[in-house]
Amino acid sequence: MKRNVGDLDAYLRLTLGLTLLGYGIIKKAKLPIILGSMKITEGILRWCPMSELMDISTTEDYIE
């Protein structure tokens, strides 16, 4: 599993994920909780499966 999420992208994913997770908990909605958890995981692991499938990377060391 090679990292394909850069620093700024990871921080944005963490911020969005925590926002969605908080919203889902407050509203007791399952979908935002699931999506928020996925974004938090992507931000921590610095790997996104959709970016992997589309061969996209936001890391600084990515050279095509």
C-alpha cells in the first residue's frame, strides 16, 4: 500500500471526516458517520482506494 495522499490533502480529509462524524453523531444518521469514518481513516493512513484506482497521487514525491 503506497501512500497517495499528500499532507494538505490528509489534513483536509481529517477535517472533513471529523466534521461529518460529529454531524452524524448529533443527528444520529448512519451515512455521515460512515463517510466521516472513511475520510478519517484515509487521512491517517495517507492512502485512498479511489485515488489508487484512478492512479492519482497528491504526494510531493509523485513523478509520472
